[in-house]
Amino acid sequence: MGKLFTFPNPVNEVSARLVAGGVVLFTLGILVTDQRWLIALLAYGFVARALTGPTLSPWGQFVTRVLTPALPFEPKLVPGPPKRFAQAVGATFTGGAAIAHFGFGNEAVTTVLLAFIVVAATLESVFALCLGCKAFGLLMKAGVIPPEVCEACNDLSLRHPAPVA
């Protein structure tokens, strides 16, 4: 079980952006078709990725094992902890949408939470702007998240090590 619940560090941002693109399409599908039962699958995906990265996420597995390797993009490695935090934020929003829909039948709150997921995932997939990662950075600056949680977040030389001569 020790290795199952680990999150990759670093993370290939190409894969992260592709996963976010899938989240956008899936969430828009839920909103357009009004198939709200799919919220449970969306929430599962975020929880699985927050806990294990792509390990227990079918979409994460497809992206990291099939889609990313098939594309002509070089990996862009970024620190894992902020991406994990972003997945946890997504799990919170989709979990809230699931509770609003299944528990209370409140479609207005459900729609707002799903719309936020669309906006945040679109920013990540299209512009490489990760709102959860930005929040993570602000929480680190405020001292809420200790520096040792993400050494690479504090030391830029750890993000892009010098080439070996």
C-alpha cells in the first residue's frame, strides 16, 4: 500500500494539461447533456488523482501511458505537490457538486461548482495556468504549507537542474 498512495514528483505538465482538457470535455458533457449522475465519475477521477496521481485514474492512465507518449512534445517537468493540491481542490469542488446534486437536489449550486471546474481546467489545459498551484504557492508564502512540502517550489535550481557536463 505504501507505493499505491504516492503522487509523482515531478509531474509532466504536458500530461497534466491533457488530463485537464479531458476534465473540461467531460464536465461540459455533464452540463450539456444534463447527465448529472456522471458527477460521481468526475469526483472519483479527482479523488483518485489526488490520492495516487494517475495510478487509480482511468483517464490519468490513458493520458500518461498512451496519449502523452504518442504526441511530439518534450516533457516539461514541474513540482508534484502543487499539482496534487490542485487535484484535491478539484476533488473538493466535484465532491461539493455531488453532495449538492445527490444529497440536496440543489441544481443551481451543482451547476456553479461544475462551471468553476470548467473554468479552472480550461485555464490549466489551454494556458498552463493552474489555479490550485497558484493557491498552493500563496499558502506556502503565508506559511500555511511548510517549505519542506515542496523544496522545488522554493528553490528554482531544483526545478531545472543544471545540465551535467
